[in-house]
Amino acid sequence: MWLKPEEVLLKNALKLWLMERSNEYFVLQRRRGHGEEGGGGLTGASREEITKHWEWLEQNIMKTLSVFDSNEDITSFVQGKIRGLIAEEGKGSFVKEDDPEKFREALLKFEKCFGLAEQEKLVTYYSCSYWRGRVPCQGWLYLSTNFLSFYSFLLGSEIKLVISWDAISKLEKTSNAILTESIHVCTRGEDHYFSMFLHINETFLLMEQLANYAVRRLFDKETFENDPVLRDPLQITKRGLENRAHSEQFNAFFRLPKEETLKEVHECFLWIPFSHFNTHGKMCISENYICFASQDGNLCSVIIPLREVLAVETTDHSNKAVIICIKGKTAFRFTEVRDFEQLLAKLRLKCGASLSPQHDTIGPEVAISSETDSAPDSYEGRFGAGQKDCSKTVSTEALMTVFHPQDLENLDSKMLKEKMKEQLWNILFVECGRGVSMFRTKKTRDLVVRGIPETLRGELWLLFSGAVNDMATNPGYYAEVVERSLGTCTLATDEIERDLRRSLPEHPAFQSDTGISALRRVLTAYAYRNPKIGYCQAMNILTSVLLLYAKEEEAFWLLVAVCERMLPDYFNRRIIGALVDQAVFEELIRDHLPQLTEHMIDMTFFSSVSLSWFLTLFISVLPIESAVNVVDCFFFDGIKAILQLGLAVLDYNMDKLLSCRDDAEAVTILNRFFDNVTNKDSPLPSTVQQGSNTSDAKSSHTKVDVTDLIRESNEKYGDIRYEDVHSMRCRNRLYVIQTLEDTTKQNVLRVVSQDVKFSLRDLEELYDLFKKEHFYSCYWSLNSPVLKHHDSSLPYLEQYQIDCLQFRVLYHLLSPWSYSANRDSLALWTFRLLDENSDCLINFKEFSCALDIMYNGSFTEKLKLLFKLHIPPAFTEVESQSPSKGTELSKEELIRFSQLHVSSSAEDQGPDSVKKSPEKGKGKVDIQAYLKQWQDELLKKEENVKDLPRMDQLQFIQFSRTLYNLFHGDPEEELLYRSVAVVTSLLLKMEEVGRKLHSPLSPAEDPSAEAGERLQDTTIQQATKVLASPREEHEWSFAFEQILASLLNEPVLVRFFEKPIDVKAKLEQAKSSQLRARTRV
């Protein structure tokens, strides 16, 4: 078997081994003494296996090593090759682990141990250890769509752990003195550690994907709805999650459209013609692109769209070479490609290229057919076609070209430097190619750091951002969207109009109708394309800079690339993406500037001061002539460039920040620094440059050139890898979203605590149960009503709501009246009473206020609640005609009964009726509606018992039934039955007296009740007889005051309703049994 090669650092270690074989690059050694086992890169149980591997090295690796110039390159190549062999060997073990029979056994054990809902899908499982203090407990980790579960049973000790993905606030790989490699899971302040995995990276990747999926589905619906791949929880698989993770990294690294899926990865060599050497790396293939990245990711990378490919050839079977010919007389030569014949066939099929006999000997300096000669070489010709179809209103020139044309006859020193920059880029284009398939090397980055020339800026921004691919594959799209969006009136367009004049107001381009109109069209078109984002402040500033250097259509696609790929989730309502990158920035500050974190105890300062840096890419804080250089680096390196520059800014001002006394002084220091950042080589006129307009007072401060600042950020912090930033983003995303959820929770509790008597701790636990029930209904239902209604832009109270089914579960768990025989009916009536706006949903305030009456209300308040439950709108004619016999309602009956009052209330609603969430989904908030709702709530608090309607015959009979059901199992059950019988008889007698007064000749029934075990039946039978008698003109009914006065005469009834109930015990019991109760629904 192959092992990862490691350097031997022990002195005289080689003396422990005897030489068996050797050559120029490898040695085969045997350990002194007994045994025949080898060491180094391979080991085996027998000499035959080791000999076989040795011969493979000689036949397959030796020939290749001669092309390398240095020992470091040889070592790097051999290590990479052996890692590939280890991965190939590992595939066999993965196949064994995915054995269907074993998976079925694991699934049965998972279902038996945890008893989750049948719809809960097990994705995969791993053997590992769970650390209980300092003691590892060996067991099995089960990863399902909604839960992380662990089970262990050793030496009579059972450990069972179930954690929902949406409750996790931190998920990371850690190492310490005790645990070399472990996975740390933090949830609600509790830390859990899992270790001793066979494939920890694979396990962590799947856990990260599942946690991210749950968070996006439940908390961040805006981005989730744009991603249909994982919308159905039942379609999630282990392989699908792995492929998705790899595709996301692939698309982000090469700036490809989000729809691309990574299909294949091949280790190979790419011939670099201008350097005359082969570089080792990986060829990545998706549906529409062939990409290559060198081993370290920075040396060289290439993106080849299949739309550009003319032919796929091979020249040398011994070198396993594949040559890809593209438009522009360019060819790429890949060698040492594993399974290259199969790859060749696949690529030809993808490209529709056929191999003709005369191409058998084609070389790297390939001559392309006449079709290539006719193809335009320049960027302008290649992508100008889509612009011709645009409406006449669309600008076809960059604003900088219109407002600041270059004077080629009178060149000053700055313009001469600009021409020198252009010449350097032209030399690079000759060497590396020009366009989407150019070689991107370290030299490219060095030129970007120096600043892209004005004339090339728009072209290269489009190229480095990947917007060039979007534009090429969607010709005419922008013109169509502009035509559709112009004239529309939405909240987004109103905000756009408000901010148009605030976008670079000092620049002449945006003091004229030309620039303002172009900006309006781009922003409105994007809001139309992506209504989930619509328009967000800071988009106007960014777009105005894009329009300076790019044509209008190009600026639109650049904006798409920034908002949807490069800065994901930045421009939504909660700016989650920006908050995540702020958390990443804080983490980098702790790692790279520890003395600053020691001085600045409160890290929130960095978050507040850096928000505009991330949202506007430093455009809002730097002069425009300096900011564009930052944007250059951003399009080339992504968010990594902004993070590095932020660190460089803090490092440059370190001494001043360490001496400042408060946050305000620190902000002043940074603002003064940004005002003095200049771009001495900028060819922009002085009327446009913001840095040149600084006051004389500021001129005394040291000027800092932006090119030097960017170069310093690359030299000091260039070792920050993209992979590290991606990992930190994933890790901090969970933390940021949980922090936002905690903020929502605190705001809800602050509002609700004023109206209830629960302690803050009990109310917090009640909120957790309410929110968890909301999520449980979302776990296993693709079309959950509460999930569809969840909207983080709504007021805090309206963000989480529950429907009738969920309310029934919570009612059974929490209500002190839940042991009643007709508890389902009580839950239904309570829900309808609380659902005042008839949308079949209630919020936490409504839910907690009802429970507060049951637990903390006075005798009168509890009786008033019961009274309301037996009159409309809670109690309807359907229940009156067919009263509940005490049996539980089915799910279908519950849904049907809960919606009975919807139609009638909808008919009665006038134009002034109040909706719980006005204009939901349109981004509008009807302030007047919420004010009226608040006024109605105040009036409701002042409601008098005299305002309650009277209870008729049928309602009173059901009310009596409910009272008898509530007393079941109470120690004073018989006394309570007698008291209710007395009260009921008294009320019926009073009503009969009233009936006689109205109709003296009418026969009357004696409603007196018997004592003993048949008290309940006798009383209800008496009432039923009255009900069955011919209806008179004046039907009998009861006012609330009558019932209250009658019940107050029975001390045993008063004691029953006023006895205290242990809320904490009920909450603890509900927490332990909520999941089991949910799975039974």
C-alpha cells in the first residue's frame, strides 16, 4: 500500500535500514533485523507487493522526473503523484463503506435508536468517538437531513445525542494536545467533540454541507429559493453533497456561472510556451468549461470555454498528451493525463470535434483553419454582437470615454506612464494570450497590483470577474430586461430614484443626464432580474464606478458577477454576506495583528468601521482615483484582496490606533488616513480626482500611494489562501446567522414580556419550544405553510409562526388542560380564537398570552377564556351540530375545522381590514395597518366582560362537557362533578323561570340533577331535553356574568382554577418529549 512520504528528521535514522535497491531518485530499504517491510512512500505485507510498486515507480515516474530542474520540484511532483495513488486506493475502501446491505443495517439501527419521523433521511454514518469530558466513547455518528445523531453503548453505559443542524453555531476541525484531529460542534453554549474518524475531511465536508443546507432552508429563504438543487430534503444524498461542495469551490475559484457542475478532475502537466516548461496541476472539467490550475494555485491557471474550442487532438500516446485548439490560433498541450483516451473521447463528444487523419501529427504550434482567421481576435469584436441588438436608449460607450477622452497629441508625464502600463500589458498579451483563455500567472497579478490602464480596465474587469462568460452566453438579455423593466414602479425603483444623485456626485458623468440615465437603467434592470435582492444601498456607488470604465451592458453583467458570485448574500435585506466577511476579517486580525486585538478589547469596533469597506470595496472611503485600483485587485483576487488591504490599513496605522483612547478617535485616525491616500500615476483630470481637493490642513499629513499600499498588503498578507478564506466563511456563516437569530429572540422576548407574567427564563424556554416546533414542521415537508410564510424582513414577532397542527402539538405538551378528553377540540378552538386575522397562523405573542392565562390568570380570566372558546369565532355551527365525543381529531379534520372561519371572515373584511403582514412578499410595509393593529390590541385589553356575547343552548352544553373533562383525574373529582351539576342545575332553573315568565302556559321540565357517579350524564341529558323541546320565540341563553356568579358560589371550583401549576416542570417535560410528540403527528 502507498503511504504519504515524510522527511526523516532523526539523527542516524538511516543506520537502522539496509539498502536493497537504488537509482538516481529512489532507494528501497529493509529494516535491520527480522521482517521484510519497506519504508518511505510505500509499504506492504510481502516482498512481492513492494517489488511490484518499485517497478511501477521505475516505469512510470523515472522518465518524467528528468524534465525537472530542481530537487524541490521533483519532491513536490512525487508527493503529489503518491497522494493521487493513495486517493485511488481509497476509492476501493469507499465502495466497501457504501455497501447497500451495511447501509440498510445502519438505517434500521438509526431508526430504532432515535425514533425520528419516517421522512427523516439518513445520508451517511461513520464510526468515531464522542468525548465525554476526557473519556472517549466509541460509537456511531449518523448524519441525516436535519439531525446530527450519535449512539454508543459500551459496558452497560448508553449515550444518545441528537442535535438539529439549525441549532449549531460553530462547526470546525480542531487539534490540541489530547485530540490531534477532531470535529468541534457548538450548540446553545454546549461543546461536543468527535474524533478518531477514518476520513475526517470527508466527514467534515458533509457535516458542513448539511449544516449550511439547513441554515439556508430555515433561516435564509431568500438565497435558498434561488437554488432549486437542494430544495427537496428527500433528494439529498452523500454523493450529491460532495459533488455540490466541490462544484461550489470550482466555480468560485475560476469565477464560473453558479450553474456549472464539476464533472471530472485529472492530474496532468500543462505546457507553458512562454516559460518553456511543464507545470504540474489539475485539469477540471464541467459541462461548458475546461479549467487548469497549477499545484499551488498561483503559478498558473487557464479557463477554456467549450464554445471557444475548435478541435481536440493527440500527438504522442507515450506522453498521454491532449491538445486543445481554440479560436485565436492558440493551443493548450496537456500531458501525462490519466485515462487520456477516455478523456479525449469525452472532450471530442462535448466539443463536437472530429479527428481527421491529417491532424495526427499536430504540434503545439498548431495552425488553425480559415474559420479561426475569420473569427475576430479582439474582445470588442467577439462580444460586441450582443450589443447591436440593444435598444437605442442603451449606452454603448464607457462614461470615461465620453467625458474624459484621451488627448494623444499632448501627453504629460502621467499619460506617458499610462502608455507604458498599456505597453506592459500588450507584451503580456503576446506571451499569455488575450481574452477569456489567457494564461493567468504571477506576472498578471503583479501588473494588476500596479493598476490596470484606463483603456483596458473595463475589458479586464469583465475577464477576471467571469462576467465575460455570462455576457457571451446571454446575448441580447440586457436589452430585453431593460425594455421590460423601464416604466415599472416598485419599492426598489423608488429607492433607486432617491439614490441616483448620490452616486459619485462630484464626477461630471453623474452630473449629466447621460450618466444618471445609464445608472438608472442598470440598477432597474438588475432589480427586475433578481427581485429577491432588488436594490440595496451601496449598489449605486459600485455600479457608478463600473459604468465609468465599462459599457452599459458590461456594467450590468459585472454587477451580476459581484452580487451573485463574488460577494454572495451581500446585497439582501440582512446583508449576511457582509457580516460573515466581517467575522472573517476579525479572525484574520486576531491571527495577524494580535497586539491590536489585545488593545481593542471590543472587536465590534472593527465590524462597524469595516462594513462600508466590504459593501463598497473601499470606494466610499477612498478617493475615486485610488479606489479603482482596489477594484482592479478585487476582480482579480476576489474578497481576499479586500481582506488583505483591510489588514494593511490597520497595520499602517497600528501605532496611532494603539495610542487612541476611544472608538471615535480611532475612526478619526482612519478617516484622515483614507483622505491622504493618493494615486500619483492617475491620468484623471484634477477636476475629477478627489484626493487633489483635500484642504491644506490635511496636506501636512503623510501621503500614501495606493499602489504602495496594495503592494504591501500582498507582500505581508499574500499567504492568505483562497481555501482558507472559503473555510472561514463557512465557519463564520453559522455563527453570524445564529447571532441574528439571537437578536430576533431578544427583541421578541422584550416585547412579549410586558404582557405576560412568565419569568424571563421561562419565556425564553417557551420561545425555544415554539421556534423548534416551527422548524419541525419544515423538516419533512417540502410545501410547509409556515416555511412559505417565513420572511426575515417582517417585524420580529411575525417572522416565526405556527399553524393549527403545530399548535395542537404544543398544546398537548404545554397546556395545563391538555389531559382533558376533548383536548384536540380545545386546541382547535383556542387556535381559532387566537387567529384573529384568519390566516391560519399565530405568532409567539398570541401563543404565550393564551398560555399565560392558563397558568397565571385569575379565576375570572381563566373562566373568561373558557367562555370564549365556546362561542364564535372559536366555536362554530359545525361543532354545535356534531359536538366532540372526546375522541382525537384526525389531521385532515383538524385542518378542515381550523379553516372553517376563514371564508366567512374574508367575506366580512372591508377595505380597511388589517392583515397581519401587509404587502408580504412585495417588500412593502403598511405602517398604517400596523398602527391600527396596535390600537386594536390596546382596545382589546380594555375589553369588559359585559361586551361578551351570550352563550346559547348548544354552546352551553359543550361548555358543561368541557368542564367535566377538565376535572378528570383530579383528587377532588367527585366534588367538582357535584359542584358543576349544582351550577348547571341552578342556571337551567333560572332559565326555566325566565321562560315561564315569557310563556306561562308552556310546559317546563324539571332540570334538577342527581348526585353520584351519573351527575355528568344526568345534567347533560336534562339540558338536551330542553334543547329537544319545541323552540320558542325566545331561546334561552346565558351571559358570562351569570356563569361567573354561579361558579363563584362553589369554593371547590374556585380552588381548582386558582391552584398554582409548576411551569418549569411542564417546560422540562415538553423539551424532553417534543421531538417524539412531533414524530407521532
